[in-house]
Amino acid sequence: MNPSEPSGTETLSSKMKDVIDVLAMQREKRNTLQKSITIDYTKSSDSFTVSRFIFECGLKLEAHPLTIATAATLYHRFIKEATAQGYDNYLIAATCLYLAGKVKDDTLKIRDVMNVSYNTLHRGSQPLDLGDQYWSMRDAIVQAELLIMRMLKFQVTPVHPHKYMLHYLRSLQAWFGEEEWSKYPVAKTSMALLQDFHHSPAILDYPPNLTAIACINLSLQIYGVVVPLMDECDQQPWFNVFCKDLARDKLWEIMEKIMAAYDDEPETRDN
């Protein structure tokens, strides 16, 4: 069910509670990463966990956020094409990160990717020596890179929602005015929600401009912010200024998918 407005037993307050819960979970997850709470990746290889692996390795490698988002997108696309093929998901994930560095001109050395990936999978391990295991893993990544390129038909430069989001946020900032805009961390929260949405394969299901709008609208809902000047636009929703054909039903559908991405997050424990 993807209503544009709450109806029946589903009230506006219940929807707003869900929205506020998203912010709480998002903050908790970010704090989790910052506090280095670890996940034992050897116990699971579901889509969310492998995506989390990409993000953790990307942060350790100090990769640009767009590079990490690219790696997650490539991984989801590959898994979608390679359903039930029995690939090593973490090898594919590490390779996607290495490939994304090339795509985004954010050079990640293959040895660094290997060591960080291996250490993240095998907590507390030493860097790989230049022995058989090292060369075997290096060759596996090189071969996996070729496989991914072929599987994705060499289309490995995704169009990201980030550039749309930047444009929309700048426009909204002008509508609000600097003083009013600075009262709410809408831009920061929107970007955090977008990055988190890359943990879900649903990131592939919608055009990037609609995903950007949904993340921003979710942020506005979280803080209860009303976009100014809309009364002068005959009550036209703010998002129709950027995408005139976007219906509220569709927008709520994407927002619900963003919120649903948090449902797959596993519990984490300190070492």
C-alpha cells in the first residue's frame, strides 16, 4: 500500500512516527560505525550485510562517498544479473570497491583493497604476505573484475541521485533563506538517508532524480519543515517544481522503501 495521504486505520501520526523512527535508526547506525562495533561477516552474506561490508571497507580505505555508493550499486546490479550463480559475495564486493575507485577516479590500490577486505572478514589478521594466498586473492579480484565488467555489459558508470540532490538542495536553500535553512540539518540528513539506501537493492528500482526527491522529502517530514512560497504556487507540492509528473503515491512508495532498508540491519555487538 503506497498512499499519498494516510487513510483508514493508517493515520498521519503513525506515518510520522515511522518517519521519526527512521531518523533514530539512521543516527544509531552511523554512531555504530563511528564506534567501530563489528559485524562477523563470515556468518552471513545477505544483501544488506555485504553492502555494509562495502561501506565499512570503503570508510577504512578513506574512499569518497560517491565511490562507495558506486561500489554498492555495482554490487546490487551484479547480484541481480547473477541470481543463484553461487559467487563469493565478499570477493565480488571487494572487487566492486576496487572497480568503483577506477570509475570515479578515486584510486584505490589493489593491495590496500585486498588487505582491508581480508582484515574486515578475518578480524585481527595481519596484512597478507607476498605468498601464495596473496597472489591467489589478487588474481581472483582481477578475474572477478573482468567478470563484473562482462556481466554488466561494460556499463559501470551509474547515474547517481547525488547530483540531483545537490541541485534540489541548493534550490530549496534559496527558497528558505540562509537563516531559516540553517535551523534544520535537512541537507545532511538527506545525504545520510541516500547513502543508507544504497544498502538495499531497491536503490536500482527508481530513477535517480526521484530517489533524491524522496530522501529530501523524508528529511523534511522528519523535522516537520514546510517548504515556503508554496502558497504562491497554487498549493503545488515543492517536488513538482523539479519533477512535474511525480505523484504523491509514487513519492510515498519510494520513501517507504527507504525506511524499509533499515529493517534488514542486523544487530551488532561490541567485541
